[in-house]
Amino acid sequence: MDGESPDDQPRYTRDELIAKLELSQEFAEKIWNAFGFARRTTPEKIFAEADLAALRLFAGPESAVPVDMQIATARAIGQAMSRLADWQADQLRVFDRDPTVDLSIDEMADTVGRIQHLIWRRHLTYALERGVEQESDEHLDLVVGFADIVGYTSLSRRIELKELETLLETFEEDTFEIVAANGGSVVKTLGDAVMFSFHDPASAAATAIAIQDHSDSGVIPTLRIGMTRGHVLNRLGDVFGEPVNIAARLAGSAYPGTTLIDEAMGIALAGDDRFRIRPIPTLNVRGYRRLKARTLQANRSHNGSPTSIAETGAPGEATP
């Protein structure tokens, strides 16, 4: 592209880059595959000096990333970037067909790249400033939740793909907004479900109520929500462990429009008069024959509407 600096001009083939990085062919293939690229040798010079400098920090003798983390880190980056790139490519093709847009795809891609870097830096700064010190592969005490669309399979058969796309976009966008506004994190989306996490049980409970209220308004489909509290493994932006499995089972067992929580979550919310916690008969679900669960609702006799519960946060927190 015009205006490229010498460091940005293609100079190395893939094999030349591997040699410069002093990587074995076997390890290079593992890194390449972890990033999500097919095994393919090409004689074309597609890598620049800037690419070499960046990858040298990531893989090889001079890498700042420990060897045992390089493959896992490459996989996490590759999965996130692949999904983002697929979505961006679809959007750029739409804009390219729009006669009112006078930018080329390359120009739009450059703009998207700058915006992407800006937003990533802001998210990274926010994550570092949240005040919660955690490392990858660390065990954390978290609330984990799943919000599932009721009857998604039959719904997807009844409506057009464009309508389904709009429905999922609205569901994800609105759920993301409610979770983020209350101090939580969206871990990932799973088609018809959003997985989220919180450090504070009361904020998580308030968020579940706000999401259900939003669903009741008809803006998004009817949902089932399941939440648990416990120790999980935080690894490369994802969380694993028994609380995750139980939260998924609770979401699948909840009646449409309701939220189920586990015993640990119920204990954490005990005494908070903003919420009504009611035990239900033990559940017999896959992997758990006698799973103790409770329903979570807003306490309608408490001062303030259910919406205001999410706005006020956890007990003792200052309200902006």
C-alpha cells in the first residue's frame, strides 16, 4: 500500500521468517496452527520487518512469553482475531457495495484497524485498572452465569435468517450492555446463550433481574438464566470448573423467564432484602442427581423498582 514504511514492506517468506525466528519447523507449525492458519508453504514474501520484530517478542529465544504459554496464547489470540476478522470482512463487503461509500476496502480496513487498536488499548487499560489482581491459570472465586434463549432451536427454524441475525444481535448487544454496566464481564457467546461472570454476587443477581426485566419487555426473547458461585480456573480469558457446568445445568432447568441459582449463591445473597430467594425441590440433571437450587426474583416490596436494583449495585457501594 502507498505510504508504507520500509519496515512494513513484504520481505520474508514463511520459511524465511521461521529461520529468522530460530524456530524448529515442528514448533513453528504448532504456533501457526494455533493462530488458526492452515499448513501451507508459499514462495511469496508476505512478512515484513515489523512482523518479524513483533513475532520475535512472542516466539523464539528472545520471546517475552514463556515457552509453555506460547501455544495456548497463540490459540487464544487466533480464535479471538479470527472471529473478529470474519465479522469485519462481512461488514467491509457490505460497505464496498454501498455506492454512497467512497472508500476502498483497503482504506476501510486501515480505519477499522486503527479503531480496533484504540478500543483494545482502552479495554486493556480498564482491565488493568479494575483493581482485581489475577493471572492466567489462576483459581478465582467468581459468580458464573448463563442467559439462554428459550426455544432457540424451534425459533431458528420458523424465522428467516436475516430476522434470526437481528434477534441474536439485539440479544447479545443488550445483554453485553447490562452486564458491563453492572461491573461484570461477558466471557463468551454460545449462539443462543451468553456466558458472564461477576466478582460480586449481589451485582450478578441484580444483573440477572435486569436482563429478565428487559426480556419481559419483549425487546429480546424469553430467557432462562442460571448462576453459581465458586472457585473457577481463569485461563486466557475463559473460565472453567464445576461452577460453570452447574450454571449451565441450572439455566437449562429453569422455567422460561426465570432465574435459578445454586446454594452458594443463595447463601451469599442471604439477608439482602432487595432479593427474594426461594428453594425448589432438588434437581436431577446430567452429572448431578440431587442438585440444590433456588429461584431468584426481585423483592417487589423493597423500595425501588427492579430496574433500580441494577443501578444501585451491591450494598454499601456508592451510586454515581
